[in-house]
Amino acid sequence: MSLLVLIPSVHVVLEPDGALRADDKFLTGLRRHVEGWDGPVRVILRAGHGALPFSRRVARADVPGELVLLDPGQQIGADELAGASVVLGSGDSHDQTGLGPVCGAVGARLVYAIEYTLPTRLRTAALDPGRGVAGRAKSAAWVLMEERRRRHAFRNAAALQFNGYPAARAYGELDRKGCFYLDGRMRTATMATDADMARRAEGMRPGGGPLRLITSGRLEPMKGAQDLVPAAQAMRDAGVDFTLDIYGAGSLSDEIARRIAAADLGRQVRLHQPVDFDEALVPAMRRDADVFLSCHRQGDPSCSYLEAMGCGLPVIGTANEMWQPMAEDSGGGWVVPAGRPAKIAKLVANLAANRQKVTLAAGRALSFARVHDFDREFTRRMDHLAEVARRPAVSPGRAVAGRRAGGPAGSSRP
């Protein structure tokens, strides 16, 4: 049976009692990999110390598959990859661009999954609040150097998987048979029901109460969290009847809380701690919201778009490399300029006055999410990996013949 080795970009935190603290979304994906692969699965994880705001404790024995835990600086060698048929690495991790020779030595086919693009990486470096001008310039130079290594690694891998529109556009030419997918955690069974949609449509009638906005995720500058309170202030000043629920945590949490209080927005804006996705966030989005607000300044393939749409929420998002084409494909929301809270307020005022637009966009959003539910997208990825496993093993330094034909699998917008 073929052994699949997974090397994700996320780290885990080793607890004093030997348990692990791991990203909740990662654990969900790992379990699905193990369930969907026809053979054994090994996962290689690094122990680290970085914060994991959306995480939970898990015993080592409860981690799906065979677990290999590495120290932070430990290199991945032939011993860790021994017996592998396919290795699925992270193209976003700078410490994985050298996996090709190791995979070649053990006869494994190397597949990289890639999310972020060069513009997104440069934008993230430019928004780093912990660095000055010189530090940000140094970071940008490092990003450019790493991009050359990344593209070299991609050219010599067996295959690529593209998470989202930006990655497919940026790297699709390096593997025209690569697998395009949209990441998310929403299964059909947890998506909004017809009753949910009917109840929300009823609230969209004239006199139905405030337009209920919701947002969730990391409260960081690159996520545009600094625009939330100014947008709310502009909406209030424009006389819009609205509420905004913010779920998340991050470096801007305290500042957002202070600004809510300073602007006397407590009646309209509520800041919540991160909550369990399935048990709390999904029910809140299905039951207590009308529109999802995303102020993301970078074009990362945020799963928040698809997950909100699966809850029957149209999305107000910024004109980044991910949401712009996704909005065009789905018709499930609206695009506003990044970093322009006043534009958000103007759009919300228009929607509050023309609520049928919200209902129509909500229906299109849910239809799009149903086509791209978690199980369908994951099956596409696993089928792609199984097809790669049937290919001849690739020697280091040699690209796979025939990769130039066709387009990214499943992509309507490569």
C-alpha cells in the first residue's frame, strides 16, 4: 500500500504533560487525509512556541496517522520520508524548498501545496508592525530570494496543488495539470438550510431591523482588522441601522476594544473571543447575521469567504487577488477598495436601503458554496494525489514530462 507523508506548514506546541496544542482546522484536514487515502499516512510536525489562537489540546495518540515530531531546527531527512510513495509538502514553508533531493533519494513523488503568492508575501512584510523601514526592506529582499528557490523547487516537483485563485494564476504555468481547489471546512450538512434562508429573507423586508454584519478571523494588520471600527463609525455617522459582531483574536484585539469604547459604538459593535467553529461560529453565522464583512488587505486564500457563503451570507470583501475573482465567479457579494472604510460604509448604506440585493446575493453565495463544499474539494485533492502516486518516481532536477498540457484541475479561472 502507498504511504502518503504530509509535511504541513503549521507547527504544534508541546504541552508540559506531553500533549500537543494544534490548530483546529489543521486537525480537521489531517483527519480527512487519513480517511481519504487508500494506505497509511505519516504526518511530520515541528514543535514550536508561536501562538495558536484557533487551537485545541490533543493527545499524541489521538493525532490521526503516524506522527513524527521534529524539533524546531531539525532537518527532514531520508529517515523521516522512508517508504513514502507521495510526499505532500507546503510550498509556503521556506524550510521545505529543499525536499526534492531527499524525496528523490527515497523514490518518493513530491507534491507541493501552495497558497501565498509573491505580492501577498511582500505585502505581509510591508505591514509587519514589529519592523521599521530598514527591517521591512530586509524582509522584502529575503522574500524575493526565497521566491527564486520556491520556483526552482516547484519546477522539479512531481506536481502542484493550488489553494485559491492567486496561487493558480501565479504558479499554474509551472504545472498545467496541477490541482486547483478552494479551502474551507463547510460540509453540505452544516450549510444554511432553506429555513435559514427564508428566515433571513424575512428580516430583509422593510422594517426588518438592523442589517447584521459579522466577521471572524485573526485581528491583524494584514487582515485589515484596523479598518473595522472606522467602517462602523462611518456607518453610524451615515445613519445606517446595523450591528457588527467581531469574532477573533490577534495583535489588534486590545486596540479594537479601546476604539469601540472611545467611539461609543458598544450598542452596534460587539467584540467576541474566538469560538469553536462548528459548535458556535457556524450557528451564529447561520442564525444571527445577514452579511459577512472581510477587510483583508492581502490576497491570501482565506477560507472565511467560502465558509461564510456556506452559511448563506453574501460577502463584502476588498479588491484583493482572492476575493475579486471569487466574487466574479460566484456573484455572492461585493468588492470594495482595500483600506477604505468609508467605501464599506457607503456600500452598507446602499444595501440597507435595498435589502433585496442582500437576499439575491445570499442565494448565489450559498449555491457557490454547495458546489465547493469541503468533501468535494478534498476528494479532488486526494484523487490528484492518488494519480500522482501512479506516476513513475521523479529523479531530482528533472521536471515531469507532459505537465504543460491542460489547465489546473477543476479551475474555472486559472
